[in-house]
Amino acid sequence: MVSAMHTVTLIPGDGIGPEITAAAVRVIETSGVPIHWDRQLAGMAALEKFGTPLPEETLESFRRNKVALKAPLTTPVGGGYRSVNVTLRQEFDLFANVRPALSFEGTQARFDNVNLVTVRENTEGLYAGIEHFIKAEGKTIAAESIALVTRTGCERIVDYAFRYARQTGRKKVAIVHKANILKCTSGLFLEIGREVAKRYPDIECEDRIVDACAMQMVMDPGQFDVIVTTNLFGDILSDLASGLVGGLGLTAGANIGREAAMFEAVHGSAPDIAGKGIANPTALIMAGVMMLEHLGEQAAARRIEQAVRAVIKEGKHVTPDLKPGSTCTTQEMADAIVARLQS
Ligand code: NAD
């Protein structure tokens, strides 16, 4: 059956962004799924051309298409610019940040049995952007930041995590918090989390304190299935999970709202290797896999994932972050994945 044409907002991003975007687009197109790419700028590339890191045209395109594949953006330092990523998440109410960490055979990661998904609340908590300096006699003497946690926000993210677990055949959800110290914000999250869990008797629920959870993830990640947590804890734990499976070059994330969804690599624009052609394209390709699943293109998603896994397992065409000393380029790794898909 031939799929209908999908239109996707494509943001090639900054730093290594354009290099890995070219690779990901080529791989996704090889899968045969018909996609019209609506290319838009954001980040430094947009700031240079339009004088703003998030032009109205880009917002309009995403509003229209409701699906975006976004490469990493460099957040301009100073100038009063807010992070474009944070703005996009809040503007489109992309409340769930879903970050799978799956072991890849053939990597030199610490573990080979990691298969966990972090579901991070994406719009509230300490990232709500409510902060200010306190000045006295012209001098900054303190800084204050407010963590905003709402009943609605907690309920929808925990419910999303349990529904996700059920739909993907997962068995267990860990509610991660710091309610022993942050009695109000983390306390409310835990209380509502436990209430929501009762609606899902088929899914095991446990709660863990974030610091102990971090230690247990490093010692024995195989015990985790789905983790649901607030914004800051989720940000840190999902990067930790990326480290468990071999680094930031491998992991992707989805930002899901009621109406729109944006797919991205977990890593940033990697200015230290930008322009060298050696960035690992896997994370953005895996973001493309998550996007295809969202678009209902499960068969193509599986084929791409299998091709990526085969190339990494074989180890001949992988970038230096996966095999120190390798001279394989982003393009050569993408060529190998394309060849697998075509074979
Ligand atoms: P980073 O993720 O860009 O880089 C951290 C390290 O990982 C670097 O050594 C880099 O070379 C390496 N790395 C990252 N991706 C890689 C890949 N695909 N292949 C090989 N190596 C890779 O983090 P940073 O240096 O802290 O941030 C750089 C910029 O990216 C900052 O402006 C930051 O704000 C931005 N950022 C954007 C996003 C996003 O758009 N989603 C996420 C994180 C950081």
C-alpha cells in the first residue's frame, strides 16, 4: 500500500545540525515514505538571516504541519534570547518529552541490556522560566527561581507515561521525585502520580527518590522500564541514560503535545566538531524513526532502525565517537545505512 504524502517542518539547525540533517533526510527518503519537507530556520541560522532565533514563518509552518523534525540549535548567549527549544515546547504545549535509551550491539557502552524510556514533563517545574535577581544597593545579592507544578501538568504527564507503557508493551513505571525534601512541588507530583497509577492496574508502579534513582541507573539500568519525572530531573536522568548506551550521538527524543509533535536528537549543536563531517547521524535518524511511528509508518520505522543497528553492530562504517580512531564520516555512515536499506 502506498502511503499518503506527509508534510513535515524540517529545521536543519546549527553547528553539526545541517550535516546530520542531510544524512537523516537521505535515510528517511530511502525508506520510501513520501514526505514533503517544509524547510525552516531557527537558532543562530535564523538570527543571522531574520534577526530573531525563532521567526514567525517557522512557527507558522509548525502550526500548519503539526509535525517537525528538528536538528539541534545553538542558544545565543546573552542578548536576552530565551532558549528556542524551551519556547517551542511552551508555545505548542509539547508537554511530554519521551526519550528512549536502548543499547546498540557493537558499541563500547558500559551496559548491553539497557531498554528504558524517560518521560519528562516538558513545560513546568524549574524550567517554567519564573526567575529573577534580587538586588541591593546596585549589587546582585541573590537569585530566585520558582518551580511551578500544577495538578493538570502532573496528571497529564503521568497519564501519558502509563498509556505509553501500555501501548508499547512495557510493564513498569517508576515515578521519580524528591518529595522527602521538596514537599510541595515534588510532593504534589508524587501524590498525583500515585492516584493516576491506580487507573492502570496492569502496569506495575513504583516510586524512587531521584538521587538514589541516578545511582541505581548507573549500577543496574536493566531494572528500569519507564521513568516519569519532572522537567529538571528528567533532563538530567535522560542524559545519564544516553551515557549508559554509548553517548549522546545515539539517542533521540520526541516532544509530544495534544496537537503537535517535534522530534529531535537529544544532543546539542556540538560546536567542537561542527564542519568536520564526523558527527554521528544516528540520534537524528532515530528521531526520524520516532517521527515515522508517530505518522503511522511503523514498517518503515522498523526497517530504518534495523539498518542502523546492523551498521553499528558491523562497526566498519561508524563515526569516531563510536569507534575511536575511525575515519568514517557522517556521510559514509549514512551511505552504509542507505545501502542496508536498499539491500
Ligand atoms: P553538545 O551535545 O552539543 O555536545 C556535547 C559533546 O558531545 C561534545 O563533545 C560533542 O562533540 C559531542 N556530540 C554531541 N552530538 C554528537 C554527535 N551527533 N556525534 C558525535 N559527537 C557528538 O552539548 P553542548 O556542547 O553543551 O552544547 C552546544 C550547544 O548546543 C549549546 O548552544 C546548547 O545550548 C545547544 N543545545 C541544543 C540542544 C537542542 O537543540 N535540542 C540540546 C542541547 C544543547
